[in-house]
Amino acid sequence: MHELPVTQALLDLVVERAAAAQAARVTDIYIEIGQLASYVDESVQFYWDIISGGTAAEGANLHFQRIPLSIQCTACGRSFQPDGRTFDCPDCGSERVRVRSGEEFQLVGLDVERAAQPRTVEV
Amino acid sequence: MPERIAVVEKIMGANERLAAQNRRQLDEAGVIAINLMASPGAGKTSLIEHTVKALRGAYDIAVIDGDVASGIDAARAAEAGARAVQINTGGECHLDAVMVQEGLEQIDLERVDLLIIENVGNLICPAAFPLGAHKNILIASIPEGADKPYKYPGMYKGVDALVINKVDLMPYVDFDMAYFQRGVEALNPGLLTFPVSCKTGEGLLAWQTWLETLLS
């Protein structure tokens, strides 16, 4: 249930970056979430729809890329995703393992529209 | 046509910057701060009571207590002999750097040696919100079960020390210590670990000694 402050942090960052790029509107937002980061996509989206109103990022689509928890065995070198019950290497059984990825929680891209261009409107 | 801006920025960067600011404020005042995190009922407040009672003769200790509601924990810390500040998070499941900053404003840091921050009882959210403490410490407890590192890896991965409380219950609870420690070792190799019992006092001397080393 900590997604509200997290979503607020995301919104602040997006609005700041959009302003720096002189964007009129943000249409799409790309986010990487590692498995260890414990954030729920749907919950971020839920709060997003509420708090982004009235900002340049109102209604933007959030795209989440999930990064699974990846562990590497330091004995045999095998990288694997744990089954949730143990972190031991499924190949050699070693318990000497290290976390390689899964802690990410970052903004990796924005699609923006620059200030509206004058255009012909057909009537 | 929309155009793509590539950014790679941590989303929680704002909290992290504030945490760094808290750390500077603590360092300038010569205060060592620890952030205690645990599930509800693991023994955060009990460990604080023991710690305050053991060290209050030699050090001035302040406690910032984070709770969803109530001032019970701060009252216990104050009774033990600490200056205690209660922060009610108003439903928020963790402390963040802003709340700690507000807590710091209520404490005369020049008169404090050790600041203990008691986070909200929760094994998920506090891991995502650094506060600026010098050491992040997790308290596990025997009745919680040995599978917690596997279920809450984010919490176990990010801490500087682990206290395993309620070791006096080992004979009565099925707790596979080897399985627990394998999980911890995978996530946080070489993690400093203190098996203790706040009930019997077992192991608390090692914990105290470590804190005194941080303070010296």
C-alpha cells in the first residue's frame, strides 16, 4: 500500500523531465520494476489516474517492464530465477549464490509531444 | 508525433536526496542513527527498551517512533530513559525521509549521541525508503518462521545488520535456522547477525558492544 507516495515520486520526476524537455504533453511512460522492489503495477496505475490529473502527464500510459529476481551461482556460474522456496543453485546445489538483478525501480523513457503546432482544421 | 526521451533515473531519487540531507544534519551534530525495521511483533520496541536501559548511563539517546497510530511505543522508549518523539504516519505503512526530517526538528541533536528510529512494523515498504540512518537494521524473530528471507528478499538484501530475536523460543517452534541463514547469506553475504532474546537477555551484550563501537 506504499504505492501512493511512490506514484507521487514518479509523477514529480516525469513532470520535471517533461518541463525540462519543453514538452506540452507526456503520452507514454516506461518504467522498470525489479521483483525485489515490491510494487504492484495496477496499484501504481490506479493512483496515477487520480493524481496525474491537471498535469502535463495527465492520462499518460504507464508501461511496466518487470525485471525478475535473477541469482547467479558463484560455484558453477549458472544464472537462474529462484523457485520462491530456496535460493540454492538448481544445477549444482550450491548455496553460494549472489543476486544479479531484481532491485531496479527506475524511469527509463518518456514519449512526449512538443508544444502544439498550428494545424489546419477541416470544417 | 510523440518523441521518445531516454531517461534513466531512480524513481525514489527525491526520497534518497532527502535521506542524504538527514544524514548530513546528523553528521554535523555528531549523532549516530540506526533505522530499526521488522514485522509487527518482532520486538523492535523491546530491543529499544533494552538498548536504552543499557546505554543511557554513558550516552544520550533519542528515539523517533513511527507508527500508524498511537503513542504507545514512544511512551515505552521515554519510560526507558530516551527522549522520544512519536510520528504517526496517518495510515502510511513506513517512515520516509520527510517524516524523519520532521522528527529531527523536534530533537535537540546537539545533546544526542545515538538516535534510534523505530520504523513502522512492515517487511515490505520500509526497504524502499532510506531515511539517512547510518545503519539499517532488520529484526527477525523466531516465531515468524524461517522462510522470511525467501518471502521478503528486498528487506533482507538492503540491511547492514540482522538481529534474530526470541531465540529462547527455538525449542518450542519449528524454525530451520540453517535454511533461514542460507537465504540470508544468498541475499546479503556476510551479514552481521545478532541472535538475541529480549526476554532472557541472551545475546544482547554483543549487540550493545557493537553499538558502542559505532558510537566511539
